[in-house]
Amino acid sequence: MGVHTARAGRVTNILNMSPGSPMAMRRPLIGIPADRRVLGEHPFHVVGEKYIRAVIDAAGALPLLIPALGEELAMDELLAHVDGVLFPGSRSNVEPQRYAGEASDPGTDHDPARDATTLPLIPRAVAQGVPVLGICRGFQEMNVAFGGTLWQKVHAQPGLADHRENKSQPLEVQYGPAHEVELTEGGMLRAIAGTGRIEVNSVHAQGVRTLAPGLAIEARAPDGLVEAFRVAGAPHFALAVQWHPEWQVMGNPFSRALFAAFGAASAERAQLRQR
């Protein structure tokens, strides 16, 4: 049995686990890297509540907010204490010099402190067997961290659709289903979904230009854009999606199952570390 097939089997077992089992009762600790934002005259390290709630409600875990301190953060020491890391979305973009991209348009929102934290943290976490899940910016960070590049404006590329939301609409519409994605046969997401296609929201301007070496495609949009991937050689759960499964996660069966699988992988790590 291949490594990926074995992982898919573990995902199925996790989803079928009874609530009273020892693993189901575990409360793993999942770190969530923060954005560094200046609010008023002071810098703050912030994480969107929807990601925090998804970790608590759907992953069954305890959230730990990780400040964007870059090299000042003792990353290996941090990873020794967490059971998983969720790399969340953000309104900011990865700085283009991180992937040899063209200069951003004036006024583009960047967060160099977050880049300096997440980009070295991602490969460390994966190498140490810490389960990771990337969402939107986190998806893009994971691609860049392993050597991939990004389109800054997907909508400006010939043959690619406009994946941005209409910001004049209510949030419920902005984050509503926007298009289908095709899930790779034999992939982790297909094992979680139990089907080959799902509908997802679409709230992004950037996207994968070149996929990093060692990443395996898990989903594509109808225009061919990569919408999800896994780290093929990772010793544990290492998956990223371009859409936002954290949005109203408890009302979406697939999103809930995705976070449950991530939480269960983190609980498995917690158990192994406590033996």
C-alpha cells in the first residue's frame, strides 16, 4: 500500500471514529499564525475569528495564536509544543520578491512580518511531522515556501477566470458557492468528500502560477487553476486549499469533514507525543 493510500485510509477511519473513542476525546493544540496589523498607532497580532471558531468547533482542538515575529520566534521550540498548524487566509498578499515575481501595484496590502514567520515555519512543520492545513493566503504561502510562484492577478491571465468576490454584495453572497472544483482521483480530498466534485467559494485575486516541486494537485477549478494540493512526501497531514472552508464551517458537510480530518491528524500526533 502506498503512503498516500495509507493516509486516505486513515482519513476514512478518522471520519468513522465513534465520539467516545480515546482519540475523539483528545484536545490537540493547533497553532494559527497571526497577521501583523497597525490598528490606530499600535501594531497588533491578529487572527480572524472564523479560523479560531473552525479550529474549536470543527477540528475539536484548542487554538494557539502564533505572533508574526519572524526570526525572533523560536520555531523549533514552538513546533515541539503544538499538534498542528493552520495557515489562515488574510487580506494581505505574499510579497512578490519572495517568489521572484513582478512588483505589486501601488497600494497592495503586504505583511512582511507574516511572510518572515510563515515561510520558514511551513517546511519546518512538515518535516517534523506536524499536521498542517493552508487556506487561501496559507495555500499561497505553502506553494511559495516550497519553491512555487504566484499569479498576482489571476483575472488578468488569458484563459483564467475571475476568481474574486464582488465586495458590494453581502458577506453571505461573497462567500457563497462560486464554482465547482474537480477532486483528483485517489486524492485525500476525494477520500474526505466521497465524491469527485464539490462546490466552493472563490475569494481571491492571486493564485498558483507554477506549482512547487513535491506538491501534488488535489483539486482544479474549471479553468484549470490549481485549487488544492498536498505535500506528497510529507510524513503526516499536509494539505492546502485556495477556497475558504472555515466560512460557516458547521453548515457545510465537506468543510466540516475537512477540519475534522485535520483535527484528528493533530489528535493523533498529540497521542504519539504523550506516549
